[in-house]
Amino acid sequence: MAITLEKFAADCHAALKGQPGTPGREQVRKLVEQALADPAFIATYIPPGTPERHLLYEDAELGFAILAHGYVGAKGSKPHDHGPSWAIYGQADGETIMTDWDCVARPADGSPGKAVANHDYVMKPGDAYLYDVGVLHSPERKGDTRLLRIEGLNMAMVKRFPYEAVTLSRAAE
């Protein structure tokens, strides 16, 4: 039986309410993997032609948001976190090269933060990763991709501060 958005959202709500913090987020990450294993869920909620940011659901009580993302062609981003929030990225189609970063300096006084690349890995369809509060990461897509993403808060409403990539020799500057 196909997973519905309503059931998925209710299960996410129950996990986050029942286990606040990282344990509940890890439960949601597992729910994302289950949804990504359901071809009908992907076909219904993350079909080809999905816009770059499509809000599917926003929880009225807890504030988390469920989004579908569709990217055409290559696209990447600089190192970033999700401000006061967390995010779970789930790969529905295509591949994303994700880089995890170590924070050298947080943004301050109008200057961007500094980050050093830690390691890269490839997210393939069915993979889901939790990026907890303050965890720096950056995606790179070399072709078309589709994602299911959960944000602890609707990030469209949150101001975030930029980071720049630095090498170890520049990190101390």
C-alpha cells in the first residue's frame, strides 16, 4: 500500500513529538527512507517537473516542513547550515555529491563564516541524511535530481548567514 502524504506527515509529527531532539529526527530520517522506497509516493509527491522548492506540508504545532525539490541540470551551493533548525535530505532521483564541512569560524559582524571541507559522499536514490542544528554541508548536482526534504522550521522564513570555503592554510586567517 502506498504511503500518503497525510500518513507520512502524521508519522513525522509523532516521531518528533514523542522523541524531541536528535532521536526524533533520526526516526524521521528513517521515515524518509521508507517514503523513498515507495515508487507511488515519489510519483505522487516528487514527480518529474517538481519545482526547485515545493512546500508539501507544514506542521501547525511543531513547525516542521515537508518539501519536494526538483533540480534541472547542474546546481550546487556553498557550505551552509540551517540556522536554528535542522534538515533531512532524501534522494528520490539522480545523485547529489554532498560535502560535510568543519566550522572554523561562525559568521559574525557581517562577515561570512569559514569552513574547511571534511569529506564528500554521493547520495543515491533511497539515501537520507540528517543535518542537525549547526551542521555544515553543501550539495552539488551534476544533473537532474529530485529530493524529499524535511526542515525543522520552514527555512523560507529564516534568515541565514553565509559561509565561505577555506583551505587549512587560510583557516587561521
